[in-house]
Amino acid sequence: MGIETRLQYMRSPLMAALAARGTIAPDAHGLGLEFDDAGALVAADGATQPRLLGIGSARIGHDWETTAIPELRAQAAAISERLVGMELETGTP
């Protein structure tokens, strides 16, 4: 059956609550969630959520190839670099 990536069919109470608040939104194709190029979730109003980051199948609408190990590795590396940058800027983890 695979992993459900379409927001309207996810059974996660967390995802439902975030969607109800407008904190997350489906991507333009309805295949996954809306992300920016660096892996941050994008809210329903278009605002980037810099502290909500994701890798993998939820990014399928943004990054079609997002389930194989090389792509996951690249996404994880980009997010870790982003987090280290955030820590260096703010001085807090």
C-alpha cells in the first residue's frame, strides 16, 4: 500500500492539527506537503516555516525523486547545514 503523502488522506492527528491551523499546506499537485527549496514546510498563507523541516516522501510534490537513499542523504545533509547555520546565527540550538 505504501506511505500516504497526500495531506487530505493522512491519518496523523498532528498533521490534521497543523493543516487546520494553516501551518502546513498541500503542494500544488496535491501529492505531498508544500516545501521550500531548503526543506522547510510552507504554510497555507505562503510563509516559510523555518523550524519545521522535512525529508522523504512528504516532499514528493516538490522533489519528485525523494525516496531513494541518495536523495534522502542529500536532503538530510542540507537540513543539517541549515540547522547548524540557525544555531550559529542565534547562539541557541
